[in-house]
Amino acid sequence: MAYYDTYQWAWVAYFLAAVGMYYVVIKFTKYWVNLDVKNYARMISAVILFTPASHSLDGISAIAPAYIVLLGELLTNGVVASLQGLIPLLLALLIGAIALAIQASINSKIAQYKNK
């Protein structure tokens, strides 16, 4: 049971650190002029920080940040095993890119109607 408590507290610590890092990214990109570049930089950092991936080791299944699973599996078990972390990252990036493309399309249509 001690493992479960440590696991929960590790996730709490990681979540707080990730929120802090995302806050730094928001502050860093606050004065960027190009709105699209600003949104994509924020989306990429959010995907890297907050995307989970499942990982199993010796019959114990756990969830970890996808980039940590990707790097850990790449260094220990090779390229094929690292797909456990790469696939969730790529799916989250795809969903984020689609959402930002829709947002940019809506914003351009709104700008067109305001200029008329």
C-alpha cells in the first residue's frame, strides 16, 4: 500500500510542477505579436506537460507522463517500445492542431465580418 500512496503524491507533485511550468510558458508568450505562433507554442507545451501514457513493468500497470514513458522506453528497450509514449503525444498534438486550426478559421471569419 505504500507504493500506492507514493504514486499518488508523486502525481500531485508532478501536476503542481507542470501547472507552474505552463504558467511560465503563458507568461513567456504573453507579449508575442503573432497570435498563431503564440497559441501553437502554448499548445505544444501543454501537450508535452499534460499528456499521460500507460506503462506496465513486471505486471504492474501505471500511468506516467507520455514524454517520460517515451524517453525511458527509448533508452532502455528501443524504438518499438517507445511507441507507448509517442502515440499518445502524437494524438494529442493532432487534436490540438485541429482545435487551433478551427479557432484560427473562426477568428478569420469574425475579422472578415468586422471589416465589412
